[in-house]
Amino acid sequence: DRNNNGVFEACGLPTLCYNLFVSCRISLNTLTLNVKSDKVYTRHGVPISVTGIAQVRIQGQNKEMLAAACQMFMGKSESEIAQIALETLEGHQRAIIAHLTVEEIYQDRKKFSEQVFKVASSDLVNMGISVVSYTLKDVHDDQEYLHSLGKARTAQVQKDARIGEAQYKRDAVIKEALAMQVKVSAQYLNEIEMAKAQRDFELKKASYDMEVNTKKAESEMAYQLQVAKTKQRIEEEKMQVQVVERTQQIMLQEQEITRKEKELEAKVKKPAEAEKYKLEKLAEAERLQLIMEAEAEAEAIRMKGEAEAFALEAKGRAEAEQMSKKAEAFKLYKEGAMVDMLLEKLPLMAEEISKPLSAAQKVTMVSNGGSEVGAAKLTGEVLDIMTRLPQAVEKLTGVSISQVGEQPLWPPPHFLCPLHIVSLLLRPFLHFLCVLLCFSNRLSAPLRRCQESRHAWAEARDRALAFK
């Protein structure tokens, strides 16, 4: 102007000015600065590298700051202005780093950014530049100092985690053990109460039974009871004597065993113990096998005896019933019943008669005159014997079979046939077979126990061999 004072106007569009000799422009855009400080020594002498991001711009709203910016940066490009602001910020950043420790910079980045922003803003304001924002981007060093700090913290965190996990597991185990203890205690108390109740019941029942039996025995056979009590006391005394003798024998055996154990321990401890364990296991397995086999055999014998007894009893009942029926029939059908019995015995008679012939190796038949020879003669001889049979029966029993055929017989005629005779012969064997089938399921149980005992013995033997 006329007083040699510059006139400045902040605007976004070109302005036409009259009566001026020079016209200049300054950018009001925001500038992004990458403020990097390499290997700056901190307060404790640790070199670190810090990188910050700053946003700056020329303040166009404040005329005083705009005038100061025009005076300082008139005719300079935007990159030159940015370089001046960058160097100013870097200098303040280095100064602040030198007054702080690495831990303060690394752990409290906000505080560091606020200090740089505050210190740098005071100088840049005098240049007409305002700091919009400043942010610490990166902190690193070449000496692995920050890495070491992280390791220490990581180790501490891991240690705390392991300690916490161990404490949690310990508390869980303690609580679980306490809960199990409470459970087991309650279970044992319940079992104790049940045992007490069972004991009281058994005692009461035994007491009542004893009273009843005592009264009954006193009323029926007092003398026999007294004799039995005397014998019982004598047996108890004998048992006491045997117990004392057995106790002495056991004590002597234990002392002998102790002496032998010490002797064996002094000589060959380990092999002897191994051999002893093997022999004990084998003996135990063999004993178990023998016991189970004996039990199975005893059970099988018992079941077989029961089956035979049942069969004999059933057979006896059937024969008794048959004899009773026959006796009744004999009363009703005298001659017919006698014929029936005779017919029942005829197969046995034929069998006894034919036994000598079955041992014959050769049969010679002689013909007289013009009689038949060969098989025809043999058939004729058999028919002749059959025709003479009624006469022989009549001579033996006084009953004529031909006359009895005209009278009502017992059993009915259809039973007086070979099939009836065969059924009478096979009836006992069929009845015995049915009895065996009824007891087959009961006989299979001891056989299974015998097989189980054999398997148990084999497993014990294999374990003993494996231990050796």
C-alpha cells in the first residue's frame, strides 16, 4: 500500500488487484509430514529410532499467522515449506526423546505425542503454521532393547498364566477330593446304618427262633436236647484245643518262614522272589482250576443223580400205576388179562429160544419121504410151532386162547398185536429219554463252570510266565 505495508487476502479463487506491482500465492493445503528420527539417544543412553506422522497447514483464518507465513514463505514452493516444517518437528522430536526413557516412550505413546505436539506448535505458530495432529507411528532400535523388554513381559505373563492354571487345577482337585470324601462318607454311613438294621433284625429273629425252638424242644425231647448241648460243648472244647494247637503250629510255621525268608533274602533275593511269585500264581491258578472243576463235577453228579432219581421215581410210579391197573383188569378180565400177559412175555420167550440158534454157523435139514426141503420146510416148521402154541398155553395156564377170543378181552383186541408188544418193550426207554431231556438245561450249567475254570487257570498260567 502507500505506507509500504503488504496487503494479504485469504481466498480460494484468483483475485484481481489494481495498482499492485507483485502478486504471490501460498498454498493453504494440509501437508502430511513423515517425521523420522534415527538412532537418537534417550535419557539412559539407549539409541532408538522414532517415526511420527504430523499434519500441518498454514493458518489462513488468523490474519496475524497468515501475515507471518507470507513474510517467511513468500516465493517458496509447497515442498520447501514442508521441508522447513519437517526439520522443525524433527528437532523438537529429538529433543523430547533425549529427555525420556525408552520405557516411557514405548509404554506411554500418547504422552510423547502430546509433548511433541505442544513444543512444536509453539515454534510453528510463529511461522504461521499450525499443527493439526501428531501421532507416533513406530519405535524400534537395533540393539534388541525393546525385544528384550517384550521377552521379560511375555515370560512374566506366561509365568502368571502357569501359576494361575496350577492354582486352578489344585483348587479343582481339592474340591473334587472333598466332594468325593463327602460322598464316600455318606455312603459308608448309609451302609453302616443298613448293616446295623440288618444285624438288629437277625438278632431279633435269632432270639425269637431260639425261644420257639427251645420251648418246642423242651416239650418234645428235653433229654435229647440236653444230650445235644453236652455234645456241642464237648465239640466246642475240642475245637478250642484244636484252635490252640493250630495257633501254635501257625506260629512255629511263621517263625520258620521268617527264618527262611531272611536266609533267602541274604542269598538270592530277587530270583527267589520272582520264582516265588511265579509258583504262587501257578499254584493259585491250579487250585482255582481244581476247585472249579470239582464244583462243576459235583454239580454234574448231583444233577445226574437227581435226574436218575426222578426217572426211577417216575418209572416206579408208572409201574405201580400199571400194576394197579393190571390188578383191576385181572379182577374184571380174568382169562383175557392172563392171555395179555402171556402175549407180552412171548417175545422174551422167543428171544431166549432163538439165542442158541443165533450162535449156529450151519443148519442141516433132513427130509423123510416126500416132505418138503429147504426154506419151505423151515416155514412149515415155524407154522407148525405156531399152531401148537395155543395148546401149550392151555396146558400151562388152563386158558384156551381160541375160546377167549369169543369173550370180551382186556385190553381191547387192537392192543393184542405186535405193535402193542413193541410199545410195552420200548416204554421204559422212551420215558428215561424224556427225563434226560428235561434235565439237560440243568446239567449244562456245571459244564459251563468247568470250562470257565479251565480258561481262568490258563490265564493265570500265562500271567505267571509273562512275569517271569
